[in-house]
Amino acid sequence: METISINTEFIRLQDLLKLTGLAATGGEAKVRIQAGEASVNGEICLQRGKKLREGDVASFQGRSFRVVYAP
């Protein structure tokens, strides 16, 4: 599992996919999320604007990312 450090209250799922390089654009992230390719905390998530906070785990294409807050 990889760690994604944020310095804000949350990061949106689509932004996490772009940040990690798993989606090249916001449009690509939107399509993939709405197709059911991403999960948050073990459940399929179809909300591209899903807010991920510290402790949440997002999974996509066999990779998992834990969100940690690092001010």
C-alpha cells in the first residue's frame, strides 16, 4: 500500500487519480470512476468528487493508496 500525503482537509478521488498518474486528465478520471473502476475503503465508488480524508484507502488498477494528513 502506498501513502498519499495531503496538507488540506481532504482530496477528491479524481484528483488523487491524477496526482498518482493513474489518470492523465480529469476527464479520464471521471470516466474510469463512473465505470466502477475505483474503490474507497473496500467499496466501489462512482462519485468522482468523493472526498477522501486521513485514513481513507482508495484502490485503482490493483494499487492502493492510504491518505495521510501531513500539514
